[in-house]
Amino acid sequence: MPFKTLSASLSVAPQLTAGDVAEAARAGFRAIIDNRPDGEEPGQPTAAEIRDLAASHGMSFAHVPTLGGAVADEHVMQMAQTLARLDGPALAYCRTGMRSATLWALTQAEAQQTDVLIMTAAAAGYDLSTLRSRLDARRDAKTPMGPKHPCGRLGFEAAVAHQDDVP
């Protein structure tokens, strides 16, 4: 399965299978984030099943269940906190990857220009243009999206850069 890169620390994908988890580990991912609620679709693997597969490949796992088309600020905050605590690079997935891309963009809205977020997602195959006003509003409001880092509220990318600078 092709994993779609949004940043050096996060890629997204549609629903993962056991083979996809193994492929993600071989590709160097260190964490998996499940953005699907259990039981969203008949036959989908549960979060616990993917968590166990990730652990068997030495990867950490987080579950930030979010309904498609219903990404609330609470989910954005949970995703930001998850990204800040996981040892990346991480692979987030949902049914198509769109929800994961949406969550990523909203977590980055304070630190990056809206056009950059929309173009980055588009290059990965996700049209986030309908989020423009929400992304702008998050940036303009400087809405807190997770724990403060010594480098400021710049999001996951800055936190990772800061961690790399610590001896």
C-alpha cells in the first residue's frame, strides 16, 4: 500500500491490514495512529488488533477515534497531543486517509500557512480546500492544540526538532 507523506514525521493511509503494518515497520515508521472508531465498517480490524500487530513489529500505537465528517476541536487536540508524545515518524490511518489528513492539517494550522497545508494534502491526494476557513480561523485564533513545548506552540514538527537538539 502506498503511504502518503504529509511531513517528515507523518504519513497517512487508508485502512491498514496485517501486511500493511509489517510494510510500515520495514519503511521505518515507529508509530501507528488509528483514527477510526471500532465497528465503523463491518469486517474492519479493531484498534486492539492493529495495536497488537504494531507492537509485534516494535511500533507504538495510539487510537484517536474520529467519525468521518465530524472532526471536532476535541479530536484535533487529541491528535496534536498524540503526535507530540509519539516517537515518529508516524503513520495515521482511517477508512480513506482523508480524516487523518484533515486532523494533521488542523493540528498544524497555527504553525503553517493555510495554502501550504492545502497544497501538501493535495500533493498526497487529499482535497482539503473545504477546510480553508477553519484552518484560517485556527491560525488567527491561535487555538491551543496540545501541551506547550519549550520551543513554543509550534506543533509536532517543532517539538521533534527541539527533541533532536537536546543532548
